[in-house]
Amino acid sequence: MTIFEQEALQSLADSYIEQFKDAIKNKPIKRKSVANPEGFEAVANASGRLADSPRVEMTENSMDVYVLAYIDDLVYGKAPGGKVEKLEIEKWLEAKGLNYSASAIVRNLKDIGSSIFLEHQGANSGLLDDINIDSKLEEVKRKLITNKITEIKYANSIN
């Protein structure tokens, strides 16, 4: 992959990451709880770790964007019965500025699942649905095609 191609693909990744960060920090997710069965909305961001986590890896044949694994818990919710780390809940409570029992939250997550899971029952919460890189993808395609045409013309003019 040429440097030009890497830069074009990096701009595509940057566009995705920018929109990802915005969704994590600002987009409310519909939820419900036992205490609030009619539902409520809240943004996903607590500590900022998830929003700051995206990284890009490029190889000759691919470009991958990686984020922290708990993104699945925000998109699909955390189903009951799964492993829950008390230390992570304590960090989350601290980041949110909440004074609740981490043990009680761990017990609730294990018994009934997260508020996102209760609302969506494992279906997509829509957190990342507004991310749209289509126009950026078209721009990158145009740049790459134009660059290839220029390379071909240049190569032909030398011969």
C-alpha cells in the first residue's frame, strides 16, 4: 500500500472514529430498569475510556478499527448471568460520581442484566446507527481512482 493510499484510508478511519466518539459521548440510549420500567435515556460515556479507545491497524489488504470490548454491552446490553467485574463497576460508579453499592449492581447485572438489555432484549440499541461514512468512502474512492489514473498516465508518458 502506498503512502497516498494509507493516508486516504486513514482519513476514512478518522471519520469513523470522530463519529464513534461523538456517539459515545453524546447520543442517549433508550433504557429501562426495574425501578423505572417506563424507560429513560442516558448517554454511554462515563470515564471517557471507551471514547478514547479507538485505534486503527492497517495492513496491505485491510484496515481495522478496534475499540474496548465492552462496546458490545452498550450496543446490545449485558444479558443476565454473564461475568461482571466488581472493580470495573467501582470504576464506573466513580466516573459517574455515583454513590451506590458496587456489590448490589454486580448482583443486579448477574440477575437481570443491564438497563440497555432490559430495554432492547439483546437487540441493537442504536448507539452506533447514526455513523455514516458513505460520503467519506466515496471521497476516498475518488481520490484513489484519480491517483491511479495519474500514475498510469505518468507511467505511459515515460514509455
